Amino acid sequence: MSMKRFGLMLIILVVVASFSMAGGKAEGQEGSDTEPIRIGASLALTGNLGSAGKSILLAWQICLEDWNAKGGVLGRPVELVYYDDHSNASEVPGLYTKLITVDKVDFIQSPYGTPAITAAMPIAMEHGMVYPGNAALAANKEFNYKYYFSFWPLGPRQVEGIADLFFEAAMSSGEKNLTVAILSEDNEYGARVSEGALESVKKYGLKVVYNDRYPPSPATVDFTPVVRAVQNTGADLFFVGSFPQGTISIIKACKEVGYKPKLFGGAMTGVAYAANLTELGPLLNGVCACCYYVPEPTIQFGNVEDFLETYQSRAAVEGVDPLGYYNPPWAYSSMDTLLKAIEATGSLDQTVVGDYILANGWDSVVGKGAWDPAGSGEIAESRGFLVQWRGIESNDLSEFMVPGKQVIIAPEEYQSGPMLWPSPLFED
């Protein structure tokens, strides 16, 4: 054998041996076999959205613990890299740039809420990252990003869907010539709420007598003048789009000035957080808001009750929202769906994983479903419903853990009781 042929064979043997020692990784499986797969995110862990952010973080941690207990993903442990964005959307782009370019995470999860999620969208798009969304209203409307997946149960119509539930319930009363007041927070969320409500009002032929927005917290501290202005219009229906702090303050202001519209509520976020439920107590009687889980017998989604049992046992120890009705089931599902796609494809390639999620939908603790075929990134069918609180006698958390106190009045398929009309607002 010539030295030239011997040298060529030696090179081939070395290459083959090196590939075997490396485990022959498939395309997209960067890193060693034992190196953790890293998921990056920012969350509102402090500031006015801190309660929501902490509950989402716990849901993600439970999901990762479940996967790691089974051997991880692709035989590798999974870990979370996260930063506090202080409930400030302006911090979000820089944090996601750091996660992707400095920390070099393998995948990302979105922050919490519409303003923060839309703030990070251009960063996700620039780097071609799969982008699971956690609680946003129509965040992809202006972006049309193929790999944005909204784990929020409102479906393609988003705020129009919430508004439809609210105004459809009002119309079912049979009362004619109802007038409407719309109040929303002056941010991206509030803008979408107002837009959706106006579309729904037009659909039902109702008359708008008030439509305004208020500066976000902490700029607006006293809501009494705002609510008094609404009261002066005599509006029959008061539709509100608020973040948690505004939700509490507006309900209290209505009680203070004695404003009792025939139906009050709508897209008020945070009302279902345990701290807010117990702070408001009987003030919630008659109020209506869109929710995604309550302990009513008409809703059975996946194995959400099993998840909530685990979550609640941990929440009590870790000092986060003890109920977990609002964000945690969908937050767990967003992480679970991402990890299932990585495992199923055997790849860390964003396009491969994104295409798999797009084609296969989601199947997790909240049940299973497909994505909107129009490409909005929302789930194909709404899973939201309108709750009317009633019979709340105290501020004890146990009030909200039994059927019959948070009655689903719309849509009809989930209805667990009739609407009380006019709403018996603030009555014990």
C-alpha cells in the first residue's frame, strides 16, 4: 500500500472514530449529550405585574421538573435562564437580545402580557426563534410571525371575543336601547381592548356614550373622577379593559360613587388572582370578567385539575398566587408544548421545531387543539368564558374554591348558571 493511500485511510478512520465518540448528533443538536438545553425568558417578577409573573415562573419550573424527572429532553436536562423585567416593557428587548446573543439559550419563552410580548417580538423574529406567547391580546397582529404561538385561550377574535361574550350576555336580557361606556388602560393592551369593544358594539347595534383611556399605573391613583365621569353618562353597560391594579381600583371606585350599571366588567385582567379575589371579596358580587378556569362542573379541560393540585401545593410554600386559575395552566402548556416538539423532532433547530408545533398543535394540561389556520398564531377555537361572581360573603380564599360562586354565564356551551340581570353589584 502506498503512503498516500495509507494516509487517506488513516484520515477516514480518524473522522469516523471522532463522529462515533461524539455520539453522531443529528443536525440541530448542538452541545454535548449532557449539556443542559437552556430556555430563556424575562418575566415581571416585581412591579405591578409581579403576581402574574411569579405564578408563570412556578408553572414553568414544575414543567421542567416533570421533564427532568423523566430523563430530560433528548436525554439532556432542561434548565431555565430568566431575568426580571420589572413589569417594564421597555426593558424587554435588551433582555431578550442578551438571552439570545450573550447567554446563547437554545429556545425562548415570551414575557408576560401584551406590551412586553410585542416588545420582544422583533428580537425573536430577527433571530428566527420559536416564540411561545404567554397572555397577550393579538400580539402578532402587526407582525404576522410564523413561529409565534399564543398560549392564551381567547382564539383568533381575542378582545372582540371577550367583548362578544359581554355584550351577547347583555343582549340576552331582552332589554332594548342599551348604552355603553368603554374604559381602558392607555397601553397596547388597552388599545386592543377598545378596538375590539367598538367592533363588538357595532355588531350588536349598541350606542356608545363614553370611550376613554386612563394613564397606566402608577400614574392613575385615584379612579373616582374617572368612574364619576362614566356614571354621569348613565351608561347601562360598563365595559373595562384594565391591568390588575386598575381592575381593583375601578371596582372600588364604582362602589364608592354608587355607580351600578346593569352589566359591569369585561376584559379586566388580574381579577382572578387569589390576592385580588380576597382583597375584593363581596365587592365582586355581580361583576363579570373573562376567565379561563373556575371550579364549575361545566368545564373539563385536559388534566388541569391534576396540574392545579400540584401547583397549589407548591404555591403555598413559595408565596405565589395560591389558586393558579388564571395564567399557570396555559404557562405550563406553553413550556410543555415546546419541549414535546424538541423531543419529537430530535432537533434544536428553530425552523424544525417551529414547523412541528405549527403542524401538530398543542396537547397538554389544558387539553389539546390546533392553531388558527389564518396564521394569527392564536389557538383555533376560543376557550374563554364570562364569569359573574355571586354569593360572596367574605374575603376568605375558600369562597373561590367551590362551585356556584363564580358562575359561567357565557358562552352557552360552558354556561353553569343564568345571568343575574341587572347585576346585583356589590351586594352581600
